[in-house]
Amino acid sequence: MQVDQLSSVFGALADPTRRAILARLAEGDATVAELSAPFAMSQPAVSKHLKVLEQAGLISRSRRATARLSHLEAEPLREATEWLARYQEYWDESFHRLDELLASLQRDHTDSP
């Protein structure tokens, strides 16, 4: 994944409306009207969110008769997850050090007179 696409993916995911749209699309393809239903915003506003998601490669759009369907493209999410996973070892080690510190403090507290 190119850094620019990774930045686009994280930028798209930064908005809660776009995350909600992706969650809905995980259930299946949907029209703009279907995606707009749970939000207090116009269909054109939702279309702007869809454009951001499409530019980030997170969705694709196609026509079915007169309806334009949006489809989840999950591959960029997997690639973003892999990028984030690089930091899992850091956090695991940080939590391990914290656990050791807390255990040491508890031992010191119970050993004091």
C-alpha cells in the first residue's frame, strides 16, 4: 500500500459518518438513499462522504438500473490493520512493563511494616 493511499484510508476513517457507512456496507451493497436513512443529513451530503470513501479505495460504486450502488472494498482496511499491527509489539511490551511495575509496587507495599 502506498503511503498516500494509507493516508487517504486513515483520513476517510477519521469521520464517524464514514465509519458508519462502511459498517453498513459490510452487511451488503446499498444505494445512497439507503445509506442516508440513518443520518440527519441530505443525500448530497452522504454522496460527499461516499466520494471520500471511494477516493480512499474503501468503496466502489456501480449502477443497477437507475440506482447507484456502493460496495465495500475491504482490502485497504486489511492493509491499514497490518500497518497498525506493527505497533502491537510496542504496546504489548509497554503493558508488560506496567504489569511488572504494579507487581513490584504491590510487593513493596505488602513488605513494608
